[in-house]
Amino acid sequence: YYTNDDGGTSSTKDKISKNTYFVSIPVGYEVFKNGKTTYRTSGTVKSSSYDTTYGDEDYYITDMIQTNYKSDNGDSGGIVYALYEENAPHYLLLGIHVASNTFHIGAFMRRAYCVKIKNIMNALNVQLH
């Protein structure tokens, strides 16, 4: 459910734990995004492994998290995180906000997308410190 690179947890209230992050998250779980434009917003996970095409279908992106938190231009690169309460309540990093869209299917719906931190770390061969 989550991992910790140094074998323990280190957190304080309302701060993101160091070296600890989600590797998976269930649909319906509440998540938060901090961005430059819309600041801190929240939503729920709509898909925990979302695949899509991007840029006139030139790129295929896999295993993203699809949510419904509010975001706007300028929020890309903001952190996405969630509350984890196994031992004591603390926040764990989930990923990086990359895009959002709004569409109409009977009502206006918002979707936002997050690249999972575990995928970023694997692609770049890096670890959190």
C-alpha cells in the first residue's frame, strides 16, 4: 500500500512524510493537490491506473491517477498527496499533477491527472531523500 525508503516513517501533522510515498491508492480515496494557480484543492480518485493519449495522440501515457480535484493552468508540477492513517495520521506523496480537462456528459465533469511518484522514480532511477 505504501513504501518507505528508510524503513520507518517520519512525519508531523500537516506535513508530507519524508522518504515515504503511496505505490497504489484505491478508487474513491481523497487526495490533495498543491498548485501555483489554484493552491490546495481536494478530490477523489476516479481511476488508480489510467491510460490515455496526449498531444493529438502522439504520446501514450500509462498508469496515471485520474482524480476530480480542481486545477488550472500553472498547477502542473504541483504535488499530489493523500492522508494515510495506519499508525498516526500523516500525509504521503502520491505524485505530480500534469493535466486536467472538463467535459460534458449530462453535466459538467472535471478530471485531473497525476503521474505516480513511483513511476517517476523508476523512470529516472532516483529515490526520495
